[in-house]
Amino acid sequence: MRVVPVAIGLMVSYLSAYSFPLQYLQKRFGTTTRVIASFAFLLQLLLYTGVVLYAPALALEATTGISMSVSVISLGLVCTFYSTIGGIKAVLITDVFQSLLMLIAVIMVIATAAVDTGSLARIWQIAREGSRLEFNNISLDPTVRHTWWSLTIGGFFTYLSLYSVNQVQVQRMLTLRNVKAAQHALWWSWPMASIMSLTLSFTGLAIYAKYHNCDPLKEGKISSYDQLMPLYVMDMLSNYPGVPGLFIAGIFSAGLSTISATVNSLAAVILEDYIKPLWRIRKKELSATTSIIISKLLAVAVGGACLAVAFLAQYLGGLLQAALTIFGVIGGPMLGLYTLGMFLPSCNQRGALTGFILSLMFSLWIGFGQPKPPISELHVSTDGCETNKTTIMWYYGSDKELAYTNSQYGYQ
């Protein structure tokens, strides 16, 4: 996987002459290719942002009981407001603080789980005994959900598309002073992102260690496994004033960080790919001031659209799987289109569009349409759940009248 940053750096160098990756498609193939690819990009980010906006609202509902609708609307409005007013600079500054909050939140989860179980080694042992660790599955069966091949090859191309031709990432890199600085930033992001991914993965093991004998979903404490982490925080940290709030801030930070960057990127793409061309048809050019005003209005409109999509995210299944599916079915064909333009100079617009549209249709069918093989679920237990039991004892009192006592107790 060490070749990923190098490949990314090469693509960044190639696209460095353009403020938007989609500008390259227009230069290489034509305006039609750019418009169609732009529409696919807008669809991808709108769907993904809806999922991201729904996730913290779900966490807040599980921990505080606040309605999910209120949470979605509040989060969306706040994020849209500061993204619209502050622009990309506000996005980058808030990302730094939000990343710190996210890291603190996951470290708290791991630390409390280690104290509860006895050690980090005990967490690992419980996960291994529950068959939650699997590193040697090299099956070539395409119906198996997670194998070494699917994670390595699929992960490589997923992150390659995210870090090289995605407008959200490119827009961040363009804030750096030159291409060399952007390449260095990408090199540094590789170990940092790896550390965060490993930490989050171990967080999942820590939560499993807590609930391995009492599955909260089967017990009825939660309605979705996406609510496991906030449930864990309330179970373990609710006695510490302010700590659950800090955790919720970390969860919200993850959503705000992504949504703010997405709102700015979508507004910029709509302005460049749709508004400005329509203005040129009228033989006029947008002034800098007018462009800024329109961009801010577009950010507000995009924020509203993301709010609408967030209410549909609950029907997409698990949040992580939904996010990866969205990036896979649209990001894959997009990456293929850019790669085609870079390495096959003989390919023209007709061939590129034909391949892109067919691959996009096939990917959408694979991701959302076709019947999927059943996913084998690992065993979960409720043997260790605490249960209230009432015992009634009837007896004759001293006055010879029938009386009773009752007791309630819990057991594991």
C-alpha cells in the first residue's frame, strides 16, 4: 500500500494546472464529458453528505433522546451557516479542532474499555474468541463480503479516487503554496489516516468486548448497530460530568468536518460547471463580487439539499456500508475516466462517455439494484444480560390473614 501516496502525487502533479479536476476532462475530452461527470460527482457527494449528516443525529438521539429530525436540521443549519460565511478557510480551521475532538473521543472509548476488561490484551482476546478477528481470508469467492482481496484492491482504488480526483480533496490541496507542498501533505496524511483507521477499528473491538455477552440490539436497548458507540458512552461515562458531552462533540465534529468541505466543493462545482457557462451563453462574464455572492447562495441551497437527503439515509442500511457503496459505485467510474484520459491518448470523447456511462450503470446495479447474496452474521449472545425477576411468597401472618412479600433481583 506504500505506492498509494506516490500514485496520488503523480495525479496531483498532472492535475495541478487546474483548479477543478473536472476542468481536465473538458480539456481532454470535451464539454459534454465534463457536464456528465460533474452531475455524477454532485450525485455522489449529495448522497454521501446525507449519510454523514444522519450519523451524528442518530448518535444524539441515542444519548439524549432528542428527536433525530431536530438533530439533523440543527446540525445542517449550523454547518451550512459557517461554511457559507467563512468559505474554505473556515472549513480548514475547524477541521483541525474537529479532528482533535474525534481523536479524544475514540481514545476515551478504548481507555475505558481497557479498564473495564482489565487490559488491551484482554480486549484482543475477547475479540479473537468471538471470531471478530480475521486476517487470513484469501477466498476468491465474490459473494464473500470481506476478504483480503476485496479490502486490499477495493480499498486501494477507493482511496485513490478520494485523494486524487475528488473535488473535496483537491480543493483542500489547492490551498497549499505549490505542488510540492501538496505532495508532502499527502505523504503525511497517509500515516495519520492509517493511525486514525486503526484506532477506530480497535474502538469497535473495545465496544464488542463490553457487550459480547449481552447484545444491545437483541435486548432492545438500541434500534441499530450504528448506535452502539453512543450507548457505550452513556453506559460507561455518564457518571463523569461533561464527558458524554465531549464525546458527542467528537461525533458531531466528524460530521461537521465532512459536511462543511462538501458544501463548499459542491457550490464551487455548480458555479464553475453550470452557472458560469450559462452566463457565457449570454455573452457576459461574472464579476468576482457576483461570483462570491452566487457561491454563498449555492452553499445555502446545497445545505438544504443535504438536509433532505439526510432524512432518506435511514433507508440505506448500515452507515459505513452505505458510505463505502456510494463512493465505490460512482468513484470507481470517475477514477476510470480520468485514468483513461491520462494514459490512453488515442481515446476520444465518444469512447470515454460510452465506457463511463456503462460502467456507472453497472456499478449502480451492483451496489443498489441486483439481488445480493445473504450476508452471514457472526454469533451474538444475550446470556449475560441483566434481567429483573419478581418472586412472590405467600404466607399467613400472625393475625392468620393471608399476606405476601415480593422481591426483585437481577442476575447475570
